[in-house]
Amino acid sequence: MMIESNKIKIVLEQHSQIKTFEFDYDPSTRELVQEMYFLCLAGGHDKDNVASAMYELGSQLTEDYDNG
């Protein structure tokens, strides 16, 4: 199934449960990261662990990118 070019659809399947998230707009980077954060919370992850993981991963990826 194709979705329109201005829509984002994310499907999360875990333990036979399916959660679908659809966005009817073209989000900015900040908005997309926020939606990913909420997606992790919807998947049952702890909010502080998600925030910490996003921060640490973002820092590591930026450092790796800067170092070539």
C-alpha cells in the first residue's frame, strides 16, 4: 500500500500487538524526533531511558560523523 508523499506511516509490531502512527504533514527534524520519542513510550519504554538513549546516541553519532 502506498501512502501520499506528504504522509509518514510507522508501524510498530511487538508481541503480536500492532500500533500504527500516521502523520499528515512533513515534520521538521525536531518534530520527527519528538514523534520517535513518543513512539518509544507507546512501545512501553521508560521516558527517562528513552531521553537518555536519544541524547547519548545523538552525541555519539555526531562525534563519529565529525571524526570521519
